[in-house]
Amino acid sequence: MKKSISILILLFIIIACSITSKNIAEANQPAKNVAVNDTVRIANDSLEYEVIIIDNGFSTWLASRAFPRNYHSLSYLENKNNQYITEWNSRVLQPLRYDPNLYEMSINYNPTTKYGYEVNYLIYNYMIYFQNTYKQKLWGYVPSR
């Protein structure tokens, strides 16, 4: 279980590092209205997992544009996460068809594991953020909030 979540964390870190669009000159200049700490972390010691999402702009997007917690039911989030991650993993296996810089490694999300509301909420919203930010469509309707 720890290995699955570690792979998910590594995936988010790789995505954040590999597809940034700012050049070095822009990165060295002070930015306005940018979150100082753009890391979202959630852990559950009893299930021995930890999810860390590091992506420029995600925490700001989460706070300003995501649906509020408890807007969607847990079963809705689990269903959407399963669909998004299944498509994500399919794209990882097709590097000639889909950008391998976006889909570098598979995510080991087990739909039978009860991760809880907060983890599913963060994964779901990261998938929405990813699809809107990088102009990808993993599955079905993608809210553009």
C-alpha cells in the first residue's frame, strides 16, 4: 500500500517538474498573487499512506475554483477517480500516442481500498486541475470551474 501511494506521489512530483512552462528568467522574478507554499499533503497513519501533490498553482486552484468539500459524495469521487486513473494508466502504456512527459508512470489506485473522503477529494480535484491546465480529457465531462 505504501508503495502505491509513493508511486502516486512520485508521479505528481514528476509531472510538476517536467511540464512547467516558465523559463528560468521568469522564475527568478518575484511573482504577484502566487501561493507561497503550493504543496498539498494528506496522510493517514492507520492505513499507512501519504499523498503529496506538488504542482504550481494547484493549491491556489483548489482554494479558489474547486467545488467545496462534501459537494460530491464519496462514492462519486471514488467512481470518477477510478475512471480517470484507469484512463491515465492506459495513456502511460501508449507513449507514442500520448505525451510521455505528461504520463510518465502509472498510478496504483485500488478502488476496493477505502482511502477516505479527503484523499479521494484531493485526487479528484488534481485530476480536474490536470485536465483543465494541460488541455487533456481523461474521461467524460470535465468541469471547467
